[in-house]
Amino acid sequence: MQQTLSIIKPDAVKKGVIGKIVDRFESNGLRIAAMKKVKLSKCDAKAFYAVHKDRPFFNDLVDFMVSGPVVVMVLEGDDAVAKNRDLMGATNPKEAKPGTIRADFAESIDANAVHGSDSLENAKNEIAFFFAKRESHAKDILKAIEKIFGSEFPNGKIPKNYAQLITCKSGNSNQLINDFRNNKDFRIAITVTLVATGTDIRPLEILVFMRDIQSEVLYTQMKGRGCRTLADDKLRNVTTNAVSKDFYYLVDAVGVTEHEKSMPTPGGSDDIKKVLSLKDLLEHLAHGELSDNNLELLADYLSRVNRKAEAEDIIELNDLLGAITVKQLAVNI
């Protein structure tokens, strides 16, 4: 079973053929796993098509994709990537086989009705671009928590530090957790970034996953942040309105619990290092390829820099980074 991304572009949306295109997918064994209608900003379009940023058609492509709403879908089924590409037809509708989506609904090579991921790796990245839970989603979750849990408190509001966002913009995620680990009100963590090392949060009762994780090791580490328990009297010393902690809730907002995860194999990291130099890795990351392997490899590069660089070089790098050190960045990825 594969998943792939499909976009019904502005020209096809304007024609009112969304239903007909969706029927092509469903009639050929592809299930709609997720679907939404959105209006892309220029920033969104430029980021999504960043791989083409140096091509002469890039600006025209961006302008076209923001000219009207689009429909983005996650298609699911056997050999979904190839099947979707076959159903779409050639990029130029004049060259597309009769009966394909572009042959029937596209106007030109520029306004060609649909987009489809061209590989499994790109499918994962493109699906994450549109459907991953990001910081804005996490803020919405926080607002919902404030509203729901607020009724449990006399003034109708949760304490200031009761629920915390753990995101890239929070700074050093692990340091933030450290800052709040003994705060009597800290009970709910909403995490978009990895919080995999270094700190056990004894009073934590709810961990909200807003980022999918492919690595079994990282997933286990993330879960472990809330697994520590406290004796009842000690818990009440930290959180006065608590009774006991013999379990905690893991809220899965991204399907992280629903798929098998990879385990590292002996020599695996070395194999990756042979494939990607630091320069190539940074190029992949710049194009939005934020897989766990790529992030782990970046963390490994940074750790080696922190261990092996001359002291004055580390000082200079830390000055350039500003609020976070090389070591903290390696830990916090």
C-alpha cells in the first residue's frame, strides 16, 4: 500500500471538474485518504516548487498556482505513485494518451490540470508539506486545550504554564522542557519538534504528537518523556490538584502510532554518510526533504563539528547561531 500526493490545479478547479477527476482516481483503485481545498500563498507555492527555483518557468508556475484555489489530496492504494502518474498522462496534454486526465481536462503544458508526486520519497515530502501538523496547528490545539481544561479551574482559565508548545520557534526544546519539568502547573506538552533526549518530565500527564516519526528509536524516546511516575505525595508536591500518576495520555494527531517504523541496522549511518556529503545533505534539507534519516545525519555532522573543531571556531559558530550553540542545535534537531 502506497500513498501519493495529487493536486487539482487552479485551471481544473475553475472548470468545475473536481468531481470528475476524483472519480478517475476512485474508479481505478485509489482511495482518497485526505482531501482539502486551499488557496496557496506565493510563499507556499515557492516553497513547494523550490526544486524548480532556478528554472526559467519558475515565476510563471508560482503565479499560476496562486491564481485560484487548488484541491490537494492524499491518494492511497497499491502502486499509488505509478498509477496516479498513468492516470494523469503526459505533462503536455497534447502528448497525453486519450482518456487520461490531462488529455481530457488540461488546457496547455502550463495549465495542465493536475500535479502528482513522481516518487515515493517525494510523495512523503509533499504529503507532509500540505498535511503535516505544523506550529499553526499546534497553536490551534493549545487554544482548544485552554478552552476545554479552563472549565476545571475556578477562574475559567488554565494556569499560565499548564500546557506548553514545544516547537522550533520555542528555542531549545529540551531546555524548555528542563525549565518546566518541576513547574507545578506543567501537565500537557504539545510537541512539533523532537524531544527525544535528556529530560524526564515527571508531572506530565498528556503528550500531544504533532509530528510523524519514522524511526522506532526516536519514537520510543519521545514516548519516554512522559513515562516517569511519582509517588502520590511527591506528585502532589509538584502539582497540588493531582491525585496520582500511574499512566499518561499520548494523543496522536498525525498517525504516528499507525505504521511500522524503521530500526537502525549495523553500518546504516555509515552507508548514509557515504551517500550524502554535508553539502548534498544541506541541499536536500533546503528542498524540504526533512526525513528522520536526513535530520539524524545533520545532527551527527553537527556533533562531530562540536567535538573536533578548534575552540575559537566553535566560539565563532556559536556567535553566528546566536541564541543556540552548536551542541544545543545538534541535540535539538
